[in-house]
Amino acid sequence: MEWRSLAAFHEWVDRNELSLEDGSDWIVEPFQDEIVEDILAGWRELWAIIPEGNAKTTLFAGVAVYMGDHAPSPWIPIGAASRDQAEIMFGQAAGFIERSRTLRERFRVYEGYRKIKCPTGGKGIKVYAGDKDTGDGVIPFPIAFVDEPHRHKDMGLYRLWKGKLNKRGAQIATMSTAGEPDSEFEDMREAIRQLADERVRDGCHLRAQGANLVYHEWMVPRTEDADDLDVVKQANPLASNTVDYLREKRESLTLDFGNDWLRLTCNIPTRSSHVAIPEADWDACETEERIPAGVPVIVGADFAFLEDTTALVPYWSKTASFRLLGDPIVLAPPGDGTMLDVNDIKAAFLDLNERNPVEVVVMDPSNAQDIAQWLDQELGCTVILRSQTNEFATADYANFAQGIRERTLRHTGDRQLRRHVLSAIRARLPGDKYRFDRPRTQRKGKAGDRRIVIDALTAAAMAHTFALETPERKPDPSWAFA
């Protein structure tokens, strides 16, 4: 029987009497069959994104041993955010071998070296810390595993090993739970979903493929479904994850709803329980409709000249139940210690106005009085000065969140706007009110340190509140620039 087939894999599991730590037989479940079948079909890259507690590490450990038992001269690296993390998968693989008489006869486990010698020679199965420097000399074959990349500081190890696949015609597989919005892992995950040639969704399971990559994802599709245990069960397909078990977990008094439930159990990317707009809610508001050329628009504007970005977001109220955020213009300062040129901001407004007449600009006047005067006198639009004090910011938060929750506020799927929205947390204020804020952290990007920015969200939220409060676009005189 050809070893690269699901039937051969099942026959191998049964013949070698693979068992789990509790002594029970290892039963490969139907959802796991889908992953294994795609690996054995030879996809160059395979992603499996599934909530914590669905035995993904055990599955990939079994696949690693299986491939090490069949491929000639295998070099199967396991990379994780830390060596300790990688040893979890290594320990599962070693456990399969130690509990099987037939595998013990063919494999040899070197615990101290974190290495498994395979019967067909080669470097065998070996653990590497999730760092591109420590994994630099690896030439994977027939497969490399990158475990929980959402925990990695970046995707450097994945990119490194992916770049070496052609040397021996190898594959790379990664398994993970959802990470934080705006992380490199989540950016790559989003790009895969958007660029896939084919997508098939069955309940909470999405299978997407394209360009030598296949992607499996089990995720609760909307945050409002996170308390529907039948839906959560669909996203947690392992048989032992029963509705009763999930209910017990949900009702735990020590549960962190954002991290433990939304991210780890529902597989919804989130920073913490303080996340402002969950990814699933934002994505559900995407539409193919665009602001028609020539239609007057409101523009929300948030200005910064030295550290943060300047963001201009066009806004169109088609109907009371369909309000659309257009693609933003986001201008970053040069980064060399000099300020953003005011003329660049004016040029951006002129570009917007050429396509869609700018009827109203809603803006924070801080440090931008000269721009406000130019907009009023030169562009001829109504300028609404709206500061970002707590009084206004809490209204912006409440209105924007309600629009997303009720799906009356829509967007085009623009990636810059998405990044700004998903980067925001909600800051709690007295009186059980909230406002948008950014985490007090720095994240290292490809070109060094970069600030987490939410300026396009701030601009969009100001425009949305103005549109709700002035449905006929007749501004309250107390707001207007004078």
C-alpha cells in the first residue's frame, strides 16, 4: 500500500497499537483525518488553526513518527516559541514510541538530546527553539513542524524553514490557536484567508486552499455566538469536548472571558478581555459595496505629525441601516525625527475630494487649527471640531460598537483600517463607560519598533457619531468651526 494515503496511516496506527498516556487506544477522529489526508496529499504548506484542547499536538506528533517511519533519511524538525514548548510535541511522539512494542524496536529516543532516531536513517525527529538563528542549519525532509506560531515573537522560523523546502521537496505544517490582532501571525493568517483560491465552510470549519497551501480553521464565526455552546462545540470537534464539558469551562469563576474563552476556546483572535472590537465581529461587517464616485461624504480625521499617524476616513450614510466606511488614507511621519508635512495632508484631502466631494470633516482640533482653516476657506467644507475628551470619546465608543454589533456600520475590508480597529482595547471609565485606547506596549515589526496605532478607528468613530446625531447632515452649530 502506498504510504502517502489515509488508509495506510490508519493501518499503521492499528498495526503498531498506538495508545495515549492514559492507556487508551489512539483513535484518529474524522476532523483529524481531514488534516492528515491533506498532509499526505503533499501540500507544500499546511495550516491547522484550532482551539486549545483538541489534541492537535498529539495528532502532529503521530504524523511525525509515521513519516519518520517511512520517508528515507528523514530530518523532521519541531520548532516552537521555546524549547520547553517544542518538547510537548516531542514528548507526545516519544510517548507513542515507548508505549508501542513494534515502534520501540525500530526507533530510539534520546531524551537528553531531544532527538528521535528513525529506522530509515537521517537526522530523525529533533526539537529546535523557535528562533531562526538556532534553526538556520536545518534542511527539512519530508516535513517540518512549527508549533503554536502565535506564541513566537515573529514568523522568522517559519519563513526560514519554508525557504528550504525545495532542497529535498519537503513540506511544512503549522498548528496553532488564535493569536493577537496585529501580530505577524494573525496578519499572515488573514492574508491566507483573503488570497485563497477556494474556500469551503461547513459550520465552524473553514478549509481554504491556493498556491500550494491548504488551510484548516475551526472557529466560532461571530462573537455573539460565543455563548451558544452548540456553536462552540462545532469549533471544538474533539469527541471529549462535549457540550457539558464546555459549559463547565464557561461557568468557571476564574475564567478570563477574553483569553480563556474567546481566544483559546472559540479561536477568535483577541488581545485580552479588554479587546474593543473582536476580529470576527469586524469581519462580519465587510461588504463588497463601495462608496459611489461623486457622492458627498463625511470625513473623520485624526491628526498626528511626529509619532502617530494621520488618518482620513470617508464615511457614507446610504440609509439608517447601512452606513459605509470607505478606504482610509493613512499618512505616517517620515520616521527620521522630522514632522509630517502639512502639504501631504492637504494633498490627501484634495484626492478624496476629487472622487467624492468632502461635505463635512469631523476632526480633533488639537494641533490642527491651520488645517481646519484651510478646509473651511479653501476646500469649502463644513468643519466640525470634536475633541477627544472622555465625554465625546465614550459616545464614539458606544455608537461605533453598537454599529458593528448590529451590522449597520459596514466597511470595505481595507487592511489598514482593519489593523487600526483590531489594535484597540477598551479603556473603562467611571460610570461603567468605555472609550477606545491602545495598549501601553510596543511591538517589534519588520523594520524595528513601531507604535500600535488606532488613529483610523478614532477618525471613523468621530464621523459615525456625527452622522448619527445629524441624520440630515445639518450640523449642530455648537460643533461647527468658526
